[in-house]
Amino acid sequence: MAISEEELLLILQQKFPNAKIKLKDLAGDQDHYSLEINDPSFKNIPLVKQHKLVNTALAEVLHSKLHAITIKTKHY
């Protein structure tokens, strides 16, 4: 199970084209990431729903290629 940082960024950029995205491989194994995503579409959306939107965007890879990801969302 692994996904490159580039592939993960591409998925996120397609789903959140106006977002500022910071992605970090936490263990160097392309399997554990930390994500900070700052998107204007998150304005007035509760934090839990923001995280659900990101999880939905990653649903295809979340259980097949990606083992763990921590998510921090913001809006600007």
C-alpha cells in the first residue's frame, strides 16, 4: 500500500482547484501523510463537514493505497 506525493496532490488539486495544499510524507514510506488544505469553499462549513469533503475526495485511494492521513482544514 503506497501512493506518491505527486499522485495524492493531483487528486486533491482536481477536487479543490482553488486550494493551497501542504502535504508531508510523515514516515518516508508514501503511506502516512499530513495534509493541510486551505480552501475558500470551506468558509461557513463546519470543521467536521470540511474533513468529510476531503475524505470523500480521497475515498478511492484512502483504503487501497493510503494507510493514514492527518487532515487540517482552513479557509481564506
